[in-house]
Amino acid sequence: MELSLKTENFGSDDQSWLGSSHGTQATETITLDTSTFTPATHYPDGYFKSGIPLGQITAGGKFGPYDNAASDGRQTLVGFLFSAVQAPTVNTLDPSGALFTHGKVRESRLPVAVDAAGKADVAGSIRFV
């Protein structure tokens, strides 16, 4: 049994992109594919930002940043990273996160913009305000 004191730091999380609390209790647990994210864009402070648009990678089922030009499954927007997740220091480690798939999103507050094709992908489950 270990009784030593440990300190853990958490990054600040900006969830101002959420348009309401609707759907926040129904998030899904997912695994992020770290190798598909760009450090300067998606985790400049060591945390994957809350509100990053995500697509599911066809091979393996992990999730990466939505990219309409991708051809690995990420070209289809499926939801948003619900809360910030600490990025691993090794690019081959893939952390878990929560996927927000239903509710309102304040488009102007997203950390990464979503194009018209992405909005069409989630029409009926995500409403942009």
C-alpha cells in the first residue's frame, strides 16, 4: 500500500461551446488516436481541447480530428470532445475521452471550425447556434 502524497495538475477546460446542458449526460467513452492530432492546433498546452470536432477512424474505431479532406473515416463528423483530455507525452499512447453527440453547440466558441459538410453530417443530432 502506497501512502505518499501525489499531486496531479489539470488544465483549464473551456466548455463555453456547449449551447445547453442537453445531451451532456449521454456522452460515450471513446479512444483518441493521438497520431492524428496536430499539437499546435489541438493540444498546445498539453491537453486536447474540449469541443474539438471528431470523426471515427474506420480501421480500429479510434477517433481523430474531423477533416472533410481525410479518407480514413474522419471525413464524417460524429461529435465533439466533451471535456479536455491530457495529451500523452508519447505520440503512440492513446487516451480515453468522452464524445458529445447530441445537443446544442455554440459554433463561434468551438476551438476548431466546422465546415458545411460536417454540419450536414450531424444534422438532426447537433444544432449549431
